[in-house]
Amino acid sequence: EHGRGHTRGAGVEVVDGDVSLNVGNMKQEERWLVQWKAAMYFMAAKKCRPSKYNHEECNSWNWFWHTQKQSDTGTLKLERVALFQKLLELGEKYWRVNQ
């Protein structure tokens, strides 16, 4: 029961690289780290980048694409740049593998 004044706890479920978030008390930085870990896990496990055409991978692809746009425009927070560079390096390794 989630009535007024009751907050849900933060829960995370990762299934084959797809992230389901219960963001009740999670801060933005925690949510970003969960998405980053899920993307790293997905690429390491499946040996490919997330696809926008596969429904199960769509959330990971949207996050990856959005974060890459932030990185390109310089709006990505400084503490996230190094982590995202690691993800991009892994992504370059699997460029066009799923096609």
C-alpha cells in the first residue's frame, strides 16, 4: 500500500541487461550508476551493443544514446565522464555486431 506519506524503497532488477527501476528513494546519481552497470553487464554478457529494434533492449539503448548525446555536447557531469568512456570503449569493441 502506497498512500500519502509512505515512500517506497529503491529497488533494482536487472534481467539480461534490461533494467527495471523502482526509484522511490533513489537519487539521480544512483539511478545513473545502475543504468551504467546494467549497460556494462549487457555488453559483456551478450557481446553486442543494445539495439533500438529489440523491445527488451530498448531501455538500455535509449539511456546509452541519451548519455552519448550529453557526452558529445559537453553536458555530461564530470564525475560520469570517465565511467562513460569505459562504456564507449566496450561499445566500440562490439560496433555493428548485432546487425
